[in-house]
Amino acid sequence: MKTKIYLNLTNGLEALKFFPEASFIRIQSSHVEGKAYDAIMSHLSDDFLMNLALGNNCVIIDGSVHQKGPKAIRNGLEMVLSILNHYWFDTDYKDEFTNKVLESLRESTRNKIKYYSKFLLTRQLNVFPLSFRTNKDGDYEYYKRLCASHFGNLVNFLESR
């Protein structure tokens, strides 16, 4: 079993210097606030879903200005895991809200989720959320500079060809 690091865009990019080989995921807090769980599930990357199905440890890192931590991790990831547990492990939920979310998913989203159950090599989802405080929320120029400094050599190399 391996560990895969995912930085939640955008604030999670601040951890890039500590995890230069990390992958990216985007669980949008605006989708969480709007309870747009179908959109969240349909946008999850194939890489993330496959790593979960294989039983790999998936660490999701995100930053927030809020002391409670990012909504994407606090609420969004919790619902993502509930949905995956339902479709992959036949977990039933008693609470009305989770059941409404499950019923609201489009068929194409349900099919995407179910597809990865073919590859299940685990009986549980190994997800480990990490969050940190940031004062850079919304400072997209900062995040652009961060990416340029990290990925700049590759960009320079490609431009020189």
C-alpha cells in the first residue's frame, strides 16, 4: 500500500514546497456551500478514485482562513466518503440528508463511482485530511507565482524547444 498526497486547489498549493510530487484535487468550497454534491463527485479525478479503490492511503491537504478548517475537507470530503462507502461497500445511512444526496446524484455520476468498485482491493477508504491556516485565500497572483517557481523549470524547458 502506498501513500498518495493530494493538494486541494487552490489553498492546498501552499504545501507544494513540502510535497513536490503531490497530485491535485479540487473539492470546491462553493460546491459544498451550495450542496452541489453531484458536481463534486463528477469532478473527482480518476487518479484519486483509483487510488482509493486500490486501498492506498490518500492524504488530502488544504488551507483555510477559518479556525475550524476548510469546508471542502470538513463537510465536502465527509460527504464524498459517505457516497463512496454507500456505492462501494453497500453502507446504508439513517440520516435523511445523506439519503437525499444519494438520491439526487445523476445516473452518469453514479456510474462513474460504481465503475471503480471493480478494482476494490480494500474494505475501507484510507483517507487522511490535513489542514492548515492560511492568510493567502483568494490571492491568486500568489498561487500563480508559487506554481511558476515550482514548475518554472519545466515551462522554461518547454518554451526553449
